[in-house]
Amino acid sequence: MISEIAPLASLDQWEDDLLLRYPEPEHKAKEEYRNYDSPERDTVREFYRLNHTYQTYDFVREKEREFLAFNKKELPVWGAMEFLNTLVDDSDPDTDLDQLQHLLQTAEAIRADGHPDWFVLTGLLHDMGKVLCLFGEPQWAVVGDTFPVGCQHSDKIVYSEYFVKNPDSYDERYNTKYGVYEPNCGLRNVHMSWGHDEYLYQIMKNYMPEPALYMMRYHSFYSQHREGAYDHLMDEHDHEMFKWVDKFNPYDLYSKSPKPPVVSELKPYYEALIAKYLPATLKL
Ligand SMILES: [Fe+2]
Ligand SMILES: [Fe+2]
């Protein structure tokens, strides 16, 4: 039986699946994403069924209350990265990269392109919010595409048909185009489905430059940054900042390199970068 807590064999299965949906421009998908069939595809579909069923406006508000108290753990930043790396999915026989390696590869690819150091640091930190899994949260409340809650679900969201199971689809406070929001009110006023993006943004919001915060907060918001489905909630400033979200996305998806980074060689550079922007410890 596929578990409701962890339908995916590993958290990375979601990101691997993103590559099928959004292949690198030079590697065009052979088949249409929706026609791609495999056992992995079934678990991804089950994952989205759970995500779209349970991510309601009330669920999100409840998780905000629970996790934005930051009373779970206090760790140095590198310690938080090592804590994240205790997340091993032993149900996945061919786990390719651990969490820290994905983060280092993303950051190193950004660094190699000569971007500002806070952009590099964003690459290193962007998935740190996945520690939510280590606090016992189900996969569907940690990873997966994010989307606004409290208003109509766009049909541009992957597997949007599963929103028929979401109670908000039948609640007239939440099922209109704008729902609880005003036209072009700006994303800062919009609650997103709960997961590692929003959680990390809230941890980092006092320390990083604004473009970095947008990249952290919206990197999984594919229905907007790839599909443009929520322009009606965004303001001018959001559009300006989403240029950075767009810039970040290829590093997240396409930076997997065949030779894994050597952590001990890179650590001094990243420790210095962490010390430049972040406090000695983070409250999770
Ligand atoms: Fe992520
Ligand atoms: Fe990532």
C-alpha cells in the first residue's frame, strides 16, 4: 500500500518528475508529459492527489501557526544543512544525490556563472525548508508545486483535476477567481500552499536581499513562473522580482553534474558566505 505520509520513494522523485514536465530546452521531451507512463509516474500522481486534496486555506493557516513559531530547533546554518542531510530515503534503491549535494551543485552552477554572492548563497539554501520532513510532516506538505490557496485553483496547476477532492473547491469564500484577495493585490498578501518554500522564506526574511527571498519563496510556484496562471494576483513589483525567480529555476532543475561536489573543499567558502549574511544560529 502506498503511504499517505510518503507516497514518493524519495523527495527527489518530485524534482526528477519536474524534468519530464520541463525538460532542458535542448533535450525536448520525446513524449507528451501526460502520456509518460511508469510506476514512478503512478507514485507522483498519487502524491499530487494527496497534495491537492489536503492543501486547503485552513490547513495552510494552521501550518503557519505551527511552524512560524520557530520553536522546533536552533542550529548553526551549516548544522541545519547537515540536519537536512539526515533525510535519507532508504526506500529508494538508486538514490543518486543526497540533499546537500543538490544544494551545493545548484550553488556552484550559480557561482560558475559569476552571479552575486547572495544569489550563490540562495542556491545553497533554497531547499533547506525540507527539514519539515524531519519534523514528521507528510511529503505533500513539504514538496510539490505550490499554488495560492483561498482562491480558484488554476487549471494550469499540474494534475489540477485532483482539486475536485479539495473542500475549498466547494466553498464560495475560496472558489472564485479572486477568493479572499483583491485584484493585483501582490503576492505578499497571498497565502501559498504550505511547503519548504514558504517555510524557508520565513526563516530568512530578515537576512537576505529581496530577490533572494523571492527565489526562495516562489521557486516551486510553477503555475506562475512557467505558466503565468496568476498574473491577476501579482503587482508590478512581483513581476519585476519574478525575473529572478525565472533566473533561478534552471539552476535548480538542470545543475545535476556527473561528478559530485567535494563537501570538504567547498565548505570554507560557504561558511564565509553564510557568516556574511546570516546569524550564527537559525531558529527552525
Ligand atoms: Fe525546492
Ligand atoms: Fe531544489
